[in-house]
Amino acid sequence: MLIQRLKADFRLTLMTVFGALTVVGITPFVVFRLLNNQPIAAVADVGIQLGITAIVLYAWRGDRMDRAGLLAAVFCSGGCVAMAHLTGLTGTLWLYPVLLSNFLLAARRPAVLISAGAIAVLVLSGPFEPVEAVTFGVTAAMVSLFAYFFSYRTEAQRRQLEGVAARDPLTGALNRRGLDRELERAIQAAARDGLPVGLAVLDLDHFKEVNDAFGHEAGDAVLLTFADLVRRLTRRDDRLFRLGGDEFALLLPGADDEALLRVAQTVRQAMQMHGHEAGRGVTVSIGATTLRVGESGRDWMHRADTAMYDAKRAGNNRVVVARAAGRPADAPSPA
């Protein structure tokens, strides 16, 4: 699960790598300062290591990357200023990698303010001769400027690539890769906020017959009709995913069993009314369930998928909600 989180969350990966490199990189200096009778500087280094470790652990405790990145930027920049006053000119050199990390870990606007503040404090009160102070200020500002543009460009490209990679090109719904990421986020949010969250698996009935009889263009039209219906009938915060072929998933934050049943029935009825293509009626079978405490995304998805197959076996065009007690709520199609 840890590896899956790192793969799904680029910023968490950056934070974890930054923390590990910082702790490992500072350790030789702690040893050096202790051997050279510099206990105050050694204690300061250990304090920085402990602070960074605490921030990384904080980032791992749920969806808190914005706050953790801001804390890291403030703490590390302040630590660099403190070390510069304790150790002299060599301590100021640590600010350069910190300036780079500020723009990778924190949002750009606070990163600019934090970095500018650290540079200004060191220029005005650091261990510099006048010419050295000006040189340091100019070079640090240049590093910050390059880091700003690199961060801006990298973030834009990352969002663009993630958007392309996580979406189905036909329906515009998120794909299976997007589902895995959103399930993990939903599990973290539910653990943090204590609110229910529902998951539904939706499979179109008679879709293969349309494809076989009228071709893939007719099948694509059915998929588009269905995706549009679901979007119109659900909230902005709900997420639709295409798992492949004619199978979809729907993630509903804040939905309990009753809300799941109500939404699923609305979607089923709408598809029964409008899901006609080339003279063939296409309906939908839906299985749904809410997240259980301590449940993994895979187990949660498996229960929703099993409920969908129960709806199929019961005759299609049905909704089955697998309740927490284990007894499904079967909502049959009207006669």
C-alpha cells in the first residue's frame, strides 16, 4: 500500500525523498561537529533532522501535502538562517538546495515569500562582507527564479499528462488508473473526516448485441449517452470512471447505503428510458456498497463488483446494494 501511495502521489514522493536525503546528508555533519567540540551546532542539526522527519510523517497521515509542503519550506528556510548564524559562511550554502526544494514542495506564492524572506535576512544579517552579501543575494535570487519557472513548467506538464493518462478518450470519464488513485484518496478522507463514501459498479445490459448488430459506432454512441446521463444525474464531486468496455464505476463521497440506492435507481431508470440506439434497448445493472472501516481499495471494489454480478444474475436492469450487514438490498426493475 505504501508503494501504491508513492506511485499515485508525486508530491508525497518528493517529500519523502527530500526528507530522506536531508536526514542522510546532515548526519555526517552531526558527527563532525561532535568530534570538533561544536555541541550547539550538532544539536541544531539533529533538531533539523527530527523536524523534517516529523513533517514527512505528517504528510503521510492523510491528504495533507499542501500544509506539509508549507511547513517544510518554513522550517528548512528558518533552519538555514539559524545554521548560517551558528556556523558562519559554510552554513549559508545550505540555503541553495532549500530554495530549490521550496518550489517543489510548497505552492509557488508562499515559496516566493519564504525564499525571499530567508534571502533578505541573510543578506542583511548574515556572515558576509558587503560584496559577499550582494553576491549571495543575487545568486540566491537567480536560483529562486529558475526554481520558480521550473516548478511552474513541471506542474503544468504533470497536470496535463496526468489528465491525459487518467481519462478515457471516448467518454471523458476517468479510467482504471484514475480510479485506483481516487479510491486511495477517498479512503484517506473517510478515515480523516469520518464520513461515509459509496462506490458503484455499473455494467450495460445488451451492449454486445448493439455492437454486433450495428457496429462500433453505434456502441460508442451508447457509451456516450450513458456517460452523459450519469454526469447530469450526479453531483460535481462525484466521479465517473470507465473500467473498460461497457463497465463503469461511480465514486460518491458522503453517500450512505440509502443515498447509494437512490442515486443508482435514478441512473438505472434514466438509462431504461433513454438508452436506445438503433432500435435496441440498453439498460444498466448496478452493484454498490459503502466503504467499511479498515477496508482496502481492492476489497471495496471487489464487493461492489460482486454486487453488480448479483444484479446481472437476477435478470439485468437491477440495483443491488451490498449493505454493511452483508445482506444485499435488491431493487428490481419494474414489471
